[in-house]
Amino acid sequence: MQPNFFLFIYTMNTKILLITPPYTQLNTPYPATAYLKGFLNTQNIISRQSDLGMETILKIFCKENIKKIFEQGNQKNTNLSLNAQRILALQNKYLQTIEPVIDFLQNKNPNIAYLILNEEYLPEASRFEQLEETESLFGTMGIHDKARYLATLYLEDLSDFIIETIEPDFGFSRYAEHLGLSANTFDLLQARLNQPLAFTEEIMIELLDEKIKDFSPTLIGMSIPFPGNLLGALRCGEWIKKHYSQIKIVFGGGFVNTELRDLTDTKIFDYTDFITLDDGEMPILQIIKHVEGKIEKNELVRTFVLENGKIFFCNSKKTDIKQSEIGTPDYSDFELKKFLSVIEIANPMHRLWNDGRWNKLTFAHGCYWAQCSFCDTTLDYIKRYEPNTVQILCDRVEKIIAQTGENGFHFVDEAAPPSLMRAFALEVLKRQLNIVWWTNVRFERNFTADLCQLLKHSGCVAVSGGLEVASDRILKLINKGVDIEQVAKVTENFTRAGIMVHAYLMYGFPSQTAQETIDSLDVVRQLFKAGIVQSAYWHKFTMTKHSAIGQNPSQFGVIALKNENSPFANNDLPHTDPNGCNHDLYSEGLRKALFNYMHGIGFDVPIHVWFDFQTPVSQIPNRRIEKALKNQSTENETNKRIVWLGNQPVLRFYTKLKKGKPTEMAELVIHNTKEDIVLNINQKNALFIKNLLEKTSVFLNEKITFQNLKELFEQDDLGEFEMFWEGIAMTRLKEGGLLQL
């Protein structure tokens, strides 16, 4: 997702405090404020940033505050569930272990892993019941990974206790999310805000107050990327308005950009002064100028303001900052070593979202495809495609590594362009950068086996992409630009290269029938059984106002139920689907089946077993994916560049008797990291190959295409090129890193 902005606070002298309110991720900071801080650096504007959610979590899960939580739980002991009663009974054990567990998840005191694996060390409640279902995976997990998984279950048990005893809205990443989801009016939020601060909110406000006193900002900006960040932002805004009325506040970010574009409800302005849409750089600059008295309100950019009790949208049509000029994201101020590496699911691909620290970057602004009918393609963060250059990307990578000491990167594009990924990988290898990275893609045919090999060599370890509904009919309706066979071929290319694959799955698309739902699940089963998809997640279709479906629902056979704009959140559109099945019926069965497939089991179980009601029989041929993979063919495209990833060869000439006659031969040896390639061929071919590998080295910029190669071979009168290209020697080199890109 294109990271964009935030909530803001300002006084004179322009010192800006950028905040991400609770809660997003435990393992890495959300990147919006880092992007803005990087841009503000280019303008010499003083700023500081905070992942207030992460800091609040650490404050909650310390011995002192867990003890307070248990004290409050004791007061409700008679009304608690059996699970909460068990946790309460084990409170001394929780108090003994909470801080060592947090240290361990921060990658401190790694030897505690051995204690955690001792079944008598961690207290166990209901979250540990799933261990029976995943025990088979622990054979392939290392000691520290298994311990981190158990420590995560332990924290989730404590989270369940907090939810039951003191704060029903608590959650590690979806705090009070239901209040922001489809909040057509501000009323539910207002009712929640009228209540006293909850225990965890008090902790959050204490931390916010400390930051304001320490930094004395003149402006505070808060990023609200998801519905689960909204209540936290409002609570912060409420506190600032009451205790620091001189500070101006700005809201922005993903939630604002999609949900509040038609805002008419004035109540939110009791908690903020400005609300910005889309990219935050230019709006921030103009807000700073306005607060300093340098420009009038009508010169603001994509900014809602309240004046005389009415909301006005100010948009002076300033040109947005170019991607080449926004600066390098700045991760300073974040206490990166304190973030928690957790493992919610043992699946190696699925865990990437929560395990380890990932620096966030984007290959490009917007989506190069931007045609999927369910996506918000009319919004700027999707429709305005502006790629970075590989030089800028790699420069930023180097700067961020120097700043953070971390070499892991998650490119958070809507869909990373294959051509730019190829150029980036080549530049990474040329600069000899040691990085680990992953990104989101479309499973399009340009991801050839050779391109996937290149990406792997540059440090790519995983990709995620939208398979959506695994039905060719619906994929056409979605306008995904792929079909099932193509997805199978591309995911196999990634998997064979050693790159893990995560598939985004969708159910409930307009006109989707029960038969298509079952058939889609069967395709997913076969993809997992073939080992070419390692992880996936089901999303139920939501019709949004800014998608092609939302703007023309009748074309997709659905009926929108909301005709008038809502005064507050106004993106999700309730609808009926007269041609489709009852999609909610299938949610649990789809989830259950996928859980088993991700753990490598249940492939031969009949699909109807996952559902507690009668379902259609799959009409997908049992070996559809297997046959699709067998039908793969490779074509030599004349304009493709030839690139050699390996080391340069060493030649030794010798004479060999063939049928009693001396033949000039050469031993060509390539010392690669895994194994040597040794070829014994005639001297002319050996010299041609040596010259080829030198000219096509990944460390050079010289572009030799397949057609160039063929012409050079024929100019040297070395024989039939096709026989040479498909021969044993070249086959070995292709396996060892000679690629067509």
C-alpha cells in the first residue's frame, strides 16, 4: 500500500511531531511518518516521530501494569469466563515471566528460548489449544522460532484477558476497529469518546504528554492508516485540544484518504484543525505556511478546514512533489530495537508480516496496472503511476541501511512493476548490496523463470499477489489480466527460484455462485498441494465507492443500498447480490480449509468436509494445476538481454585424442558459491563462452541480447547456433546463472 499520511500538530517556529497512534504492527513502524520526516528534512523543517502504538504496548506489557490489570480483574472474578479465571489464577507466573518474554521478543537474551520451551515456564491458556493443530510444524522450526511462536500465544492470552476484564476494544493491531469500519456517522465514535479514558488509553496519553513536554512541537501530525488507528488519533486530539490548545492538529493517512473524502460531519473538528487527503508532502508544506501566516486558507492543498461552523475543502491545485524529490524515508527517532518480532502463524511465508524488522519503501507511486474492478482505482494513490529510478531506489536503500543498521526491505507497492524489479535487482547485484526484500506483485506472465532467478539472487525472498477468486470467469470480471493457468506458471517460477508466494484470496465477488466458491477453493487446494503457493488469506469482497464496481454497480449485477453520501465515513457501500450465493455461509469453511492447506495437510480430504452444510461438488478437474505446469514452454525472445550472474571462468587448454587424431580441447571451470561448473569442450566454443560470460556479467552495463549472441556465434562460424544453445554446455550455464531477461 502506498504509505501516505497522518495527523499533525503545529505551533510557531515550526517544530513538527509526527505520530502513528495505536495500533498498527508490533514488529516494525508504519512508514508514513518516516516518509514525511524524510521529506521535511529536504525542507530543513525540524521534526520528530513516534510509533505511539508500539510504545503503548511496551508500557502495557510490563510487570507494573500487568499487575494493575490483574488487580482490576480480581474485582470481576465472579463474572469471568473459565479462560480468564485460569489466567487470573496464574497471575504470579505471568508477573514472573512478562518482562523476560518481552526482552526475548525484542531479540534480547536469546537463551531464554530454552526456558520458554520448558512446558513449566510459560503459563498457558486458550490460545495454546491450537498447538495440537500445528505441532507437526515444530520439527522444521528452530528452537528460537518455536519459542517466539509460544511467546506470541502467551501475549495473545494476556490480550484476551485485557479485552474481557478492562477494555473490550483492545487489540494489537485493530484497536476499536469496529468503530471506524463503515462509520457512516460520527455518533458511535462520539459515544465512545464521551466515556472516561480506558486503562490503556491513559497509558497512551501519558506517553503523548511526555513527548509534547520534551519536544515542544508547534504542529503535530497523526497518520491514521487504518480504522483501528482512528480512536487513538481522536483521543490524542482530544487531549491536545484540552491541554495544549496552542498546538494545531492535522489528520491524514490511508483511512482518511479513502473514507473521509466527502466529509460533512463537523464533529471531528473538535479533535483536529486540518484533514488532508492523498500524498501528505505538499499539504503539509502549505499548512505550515498558513499557520505561520504566510498564506491564506484558500492556498491550502487537498485540506478540509472548519470555518464558521461549516466544512470547506481547500485545494489550490499545487503540483505534487515528484517521487525523486520527496527524500529518503527517515527512521530516526524510532526505537527500532524495541519492536517485537512475533510469530502469529508458524507458516514461513505468513510470518513475514509480523516477524523481523522491515524498512518500508516503494518502487513507484501508484499502480502500473490500475484496472482491477474492485480496487479504488479512481483515487490518487492508485491511479497516478510514477516510478522511481533504480539509482534513486538503491541510493535510498544504502542510506536507510546506514541509518538503521537493518538490511531488510518490504516494498509496499500496490503491485511492483516487473520491469522496474528487474532493473532494481540488476543494480543491487552490480552494487553488491546485501539486502533481503519482498513485495507485492501481479502474477503476470513477465515473471519468467529467469527473472525470478535474478530476483532471488538480488535478495528477494517472497512475493504476495492477488489471485482473488480462482475462477476464470470472475477473473475476467475483476479485470485482473491473468488466468488460473498463468497464475500457476508464475507461482511455480517464483517457488522454483526459492521465493515464497502468498496469495490474496477473495470470496463474495458480485455474481459469484456457490459452485464458483467451491471450485475456487479446489483451485487453491491444488496450488498448495503442488507446493507453488505457501501462504494465503481470504478476504470477503467489499464494494467501495471509488472502485469501478462502486461507480457502476448495475454493470456487475449488484444493487447499492446507500444512495446518499454519509456525513462521515463514505467509502464502503452496502449492497445486495441477487445473482450470487449467501457468501457469509462460506466464511468459516474457507478459513478452516485454508488453515489446513497452509500447514501442509488436508489436501486429499473432500472439500465438503470443511463446511457444516451441503455444498456443490467441485467441477474442477482433479489435475488441472498439475497439467498447467506440465504445459509450460519457454521461448527465446530475440530482444531479451543475456545476463551472467556467476563468476568468470578459468580456462585450461589441452589436446585430446579422438579416434586417434589430436583434438584441441579446453577445460572451462567456474567456481560458484554452491558448486563448480566444469565443462570440457572444444577450444573455439570455450573461448566464445569465456568472452560471452565476460561481456554479459551482471557487473557490467553492456547489453547483449539473444539476437546479438546468435549473430556473434554465426560470425565466428562456430556451427549451428540452436544446437549450441540447447546443448549440454549451455544448459549447465543456464542452470548456473546465465539468464534471458
